[in-house]
Amino acid sequence: MDTAISTENLTKRYGRARGIENVSLEVLPGQIFGFIGPNGAGKSTFIRTLLGLIRPSSGNISVLGNTIPMKSRSVLKQIGYMPSEASYYRGMRALDVFRMSSRLRKKDCERESWVLSDRLGLDPTRQVADLSFGNQKKVAIVAAMQHKPKLLILDEPTSGLDPLVQRAFWDILLERNRQGATIFISSHVLSEVQQHCSHAAIIREGHILVSDSVSRLGENTARRITLRGINELTQDIINFPGVLKVDIHTSESSVLYQGDMHDLLAKINHLPYSDIIITEPSLEEIFLHVYERGE
Amino acid sequence: MTIFFHELKQGKKATFITSLASCVLMLLIMSVQPKVQNQMKMVEKLVAGLGPLAQAFAMDKLDMGELLNYYSLEAGNTMLLIGCAFSCVMGISMLSKEEGRHTAEFLFPHPISRLSVILQKWLALIVQLLVFVIIYSIGAYTSFIMLKQPYDINLFLKIQLSLFILFVCVGSICFSISAFISHEATGVGVGIALTLYVMNLLINLDVGKDIFKYITPIYFTEPAKIVTKGAFDMYFAKYYGLITITSLLLGTLRYATKDLRI
């Protein structure tokens, strides 16, 4: 098995409506892969196609070395999936959800479900319907992880979780990754992708815009140049080729720039700034920048 | 068989409440039978005065003074309508509720084939219908013992069996329709049951009989017809058996390949 997830020109259309278009992506075993995109970009469509919940219009999918959807069943034994908003059957306690999931997998996960519930601060004896949104998320996390899958597919897992639980969640996730699990995580929270993921892909309007290591995504794009002590910039700088974004504040001004740094520095050299700071933009900035430009 | 037992658990309240409520209604209807028997002349006049209404409910074909005749016309007909509605409502939501209640995203990422889900859910539906018929039949049998009147037990069993066959048939057809929709459709289920029932009333009135008898399976399972003829019409039993199997195959094919709406 060379890849944990591999898609080739994967397309899913809903009649005339767009789902995903020619998505080619590779996730290697052992990676923590971040999948970033706004609502409606096609993240969930991509994930549901991987799981065999929906059928692709065209293209190829391989998950853990098995072709999807033909071998979905054998693949699903090794996958843990957490939907962004999980719904469960009426009248069930969290414990019943875990037991039903275990029985469907023909695997005894009772002990692990209690351990995970304890670490996340979840009382599994409570009715799921009575739980808060955050606690229902915990139920979904435990259900996805209790059978110790080789591949975890998590759709917006941390939204609705408080910071302490998020930390406990990432501790468990990183532990599982160290034990060999591959993790595919879709998220809006770019800081957590930047902090925890080794690789990431950005999807927009059904197309993959960029897929690379998180460190290279930071390296290959623009820089933010902050000039302290000035609160205005001349038009020739604002309109300078490669300047993507200008921010002017009371005590400083900054530009997001992609191009030869020497050219811009020569241009701003005459400005009366007190200090100059050149930084790598955050993933958030890269994300927004890529979307704004539609590259 | 996880899904099979899960479905039984989820549906047990609806099954028992419907069964027991129908039983109480049937016992009330049967408790009036001795009075009807004692006032047969007046009842006959009343039935004659009903004209087409009596014909629609097949009251003109049987002597209501007989225990089994009364049961088939009054209690049997009530059970037929309630059971039909129950079968349709249970069947029409069996598959589609997973999408309608968004539980499909929990269920289907598990290593279970859709074929297995269909089979287990269908079996659960059949067991629920069987429980309904058994509870109702026990109630009916108890009322017969209490009324202490002679009746043909084989014919009684045939009536109950024909009703079970009817429920399996309409329940399965609605189950198959469930594969084509992505939301709960209780109203559609009730609508189908009422439509089939009304079609049978029209058949009894000789309106559109040649068409409707091929649409509503009530035509060959109506209790009054079983009592009159003493047996099923095997031609229609085979015909509706074929319709049921075909619809189940179509439903399975659709559900096994459809994109789940979540």
C-alpha cells in the first residue's frame, strides 16, 4: 500500500450542480492531512465519496489499497469516520451508540469507549438527545476512534468543542498517529491545521487549488512586510506589481507581497518607517489570499 | 443481525400500541355481536336500507347473525384498514428514515453492505406485522371464546392469514417505495393505504373492477371474500406475490446504488 488515500480526476456532479471536479489527491500512510475549504467547497462531497456513501460521476478512488466503491466494505472496517454534525437514533444513550457501532464492526470496543469517554469528559450513560452540541461531538469522536482504525476521516471535528476538550482530542489524535494511524481532517480552523498537520490541500468550488506540505505552503507564497511608524503608503507602492493586500493602521502599515523582495525593498526604502518586519504569512492569510485570487 | 434487532427495538412501541389499540377496538365491536344476533330482522332492514353502502362493505353478501360473518364484516374490516395503514406507514419509512433523520451518515460508514441493511430491515418489518396480526388474532380468539358461539376455526385462521399476506404485500411495496425517497413519508403511507381501501370499496360497487382488482391486493384478501369463497383466489395470490417480489427487487436495486442524501 503506497497511499492511504488516492484519488485521480475524481468528479461528482449532482445533475447540473457542481460537487467536485477532477480532484486528484494523495495522502500517504502515517500523514496528518488537513483538508481546507469554505462551506460548499466540496469537502463533504469528497469525504462521502471516499466512504462510498455517494458514487463518483467519474474518476478513480483508492483507500488503503482498495478500490472504492467496489471494496467499500473491507475498507470501512479499517476506517473511523466522524461527520461534522452527527445524528443518532432516538432514545439511545451514548453507550448504546458505541455498542451498536461495535456490533456493526463485530469488534469488542467496550473498554476503549470508556477510556476515550473518560479522556474527553463524556458521561456515556446519558441520552444522546439530552447532550449539548459539544458533547454530541464527543460521542462522534469516541464512535469514530473506539475500534482503533488505520485511517481516521474527520469532518470539522473540533467545531463546538471547548479549548480544553480540543486539546484532549488532539492529544488522542496525535497518539493514534504515532501508533501508525493516518489522519484526514477537514477543518476551517487553519491554525490547528498549521499546528498539527504535516500536509494540507485547499479546495475551492470543487477544485483542489493547492496540495503540499504545510511548511512548503508557507514557504512558497507571499510575505507580509510590516512598516512601523507610518500610517500611509504611496500609490506607487499600493499599485506595485506583486502587492496583494494593503493594511494601514494608526501606527503601522503592512503589505502582503508576492514577488522579488529586492524590488519592493528598493521601492519602500525612502519611506520614513521606524522598523521593518518581514514575516511568513499565516496559513489563514495564505488561505484567504489564494481564495481572493482564485488561483 | 444488529440492524434487525435495532429496528425491532425502535419500532416496538408503535407496534404494541397499534396492536393493543386495534385489539380494544375489535373487542368493542365484537361485544355488540349478541345484540345484533338478537335483532337480526331489524339489522337486515337496516342493511337493505343502506343500499350501495352495504354493497361497498360487502354487508349484502353475508348473514351478520353468524359469528364469523359478523367478525369478517365488522372487526375484520376494521383490522384490514388499521393494519393496512400500519403496514404502509412502517414500510414507507423503513429505509428512507435513515436519510430523513440523518442517521445514514452514522450507519453506512460501518462495514455493512446496503443489501444486508435492506434484508435486515425488511425482516424486521415482517416480524412487526406478524406481531400485530398475532396480538390481534389472540384478541379475536378470546372474544370468540367469550361469545360461546360455534364457528369454523380453519376459516378464522384463513382470514387472519389472508390479512397477514395483505400486510406483507402492501408493507413490502411501501418498503420498496421507501428506497426511492429520502425523507420520512408517513402521510404518503396513510394515503396509499386509504387509496387501496377505497379502490376495494369501488370494486365491491362494480366500479372500475377490471382495473382496480389489479392494483389493490385487498381485492383477494378481504375477510368477507374469504368467508364467502372459503379460500384465496390463487390467481391473484400469485399475481400480487409477483408484484411484491418485483417491487422488492426494484427497491433493492435502487437502494444499493443510490447516492445517500445526508
